[in-house]
Amino acid sequence: MALSRVRLFQPPGEGTRLLPQASRLVELPYSSFDDDEDDDMAEQDPGICYPDAPKLSPFSHCVRYLAFLWNLLFLLLGLLTLAVGVWGLLAKSPLPGGVPLSSDPMLLFVLAGLGASAVSLAGCLGALRASPCLLRFFLGAVLAFGGLEVLGGLLLLLARRRLQDELQDLLLLCLLRYQEDPDLQFLVDEVQRSLQCCGLESYRDWESNPYFNCSAPGVQACGVPASCCQDPLENGSVPNIQCGFGVLGLGAAAAGAVVHTGGCGAALAAWLRGQAGAIATGATVLLLLEAVGAIMALKVLRDITAVRVWE
């Protein structure tokens, strides 16, 4: 208990008289104010040393700016992909033949561009503004995309036969909708022209198309697209779009002299097997690029967290 010395005063008019020493000692209750004063004095003691705030090294600043530029590059690529997809959709608006938007190939460019742009923008702003929230979102998105890519690669390896069947169904759908979608028409023409094939299994598959069927009205009846022709230019400089007309009404030998009679299904499967190494290399490079971006973002996030924890 703390003891305090108190001076007692008498009422006015009375003589001053000293009280005994013991009577002038009054016991007061203990207060924590004394301890607070001791703590304040200890805090103001110049002899106590305090650590300085952590400072970012030049390497940390370099990583931060590299992360910003890295994501800025992918942001521009994402916006370019998005612009190509939107342009492809608007160029065909209204969609011919009532083709639903969900089945349009250009929708893949739109979705890929939106995803890449959103994630890259989060990485740019997170590195530029030192935002832990945006950096965590960027890291989570990159890890999710990387996991989906790895999972997709494993599924391709485990279900190659089913993939080949799905690819054939896709080619058959492209044959049926050849005139309805300019993108599918361009894709089919490029495949047939580059692989020197015609149809899915043979050139006879074009009979399933309502425009090339022999019972269909119009000049394209009993014909095939010009991309099936062996010499679409016919020794000229202008492609002859009518080089495949009437081919389905010819015999196999006569048709073989004008168009490629082999199907594209087997040719495309063989081409994909030959390009397996290039596809695997491209997928690996993409994963490495994502890993580099994630590592830089993680470094920036750790530096920001260290500074904020000290504060």
C-alpha cells in the first residue's frame, strides 16, 4: 500500500499547531497510476533502442515492376483476344440461320479474352497499388487455371480414343452446318485444303449436307466444296469455286481425278499424333509462364505483408 504525506489545515481563526508525526500520515489506496508513470518514463528513456521499419531491397522493387510489366503484357494479349472474339460475333450479327450464340466458335475467344484480361488486370493493379487482396485473387486464379490445364492434359492422355470419337462428331457437325456458319466453313476449308482430304471418312460424306445432296435444288447439288479439289486454281490465279460441282454423281475413279477422295478424320488424327510433341511443348511453356508470374506475385505479396505487419 502506498503512503502519502498530507498536510492538515485548521479552521480560520484558530492558532496553528503542529500535529504529531504519526497523525499526519494517512493511508491511501493503491493506484495503478504510479505504474503507468513508470511505463511512460521507460518509453521516453533515450537509452532504449527500437528496430527500424523494414525497407524493400532494390531486388524487391525490381520484382514488383517486372510483375507489373509481365501482367500488363498478358492484359494486352487478353484484350486483343477479346477484341477478335467480339469482332467475329458482330461481323455475323444477326447470326445466320438462327445459329445459337452458345455454339458459335468465336465465343471461345470472348471467354478466353475476358478471363485473361480480368486476371492480368488484377495482377497489374495488385503490383502497382501494393494490394494484398488483388494479389491473392491473382494467385488463386493462376493456380486454378494451371490446375485445370494439368487436369485437361491428363484427361487427354487417358481418354485419347474418346477424344478421337468426339473429334469425328465435331467434324460431322461442321459438315452439316457448312453453309450456316462462316467460321465453321473457314475451318473445314482450311482442314481439307491443308490435309488434302474431303469429308469425314470419304468425299461421299458431303451427301449428308442438305445443300450438296443430289436431291437438293440449286447448283451445288451432287457437289463438294472447292477445298476438296486437287487443283482449285486449275492452273490459273483465281480459285474456281465450281471445281467440285457434280463430283458426287461421278464414279470413284473419275471423282479421284478431280477431288481428294480420302476422309479428314484419319488424316486429322494422324496430324495430331505427329504434333503431340509441339502441343506438349506449348502447354509446358504456358505453365512455366504462369508459374513465373505467380512466383513474382508471391514475392511482392510477401514483401507487402512484412511491411504491414511491422506497422
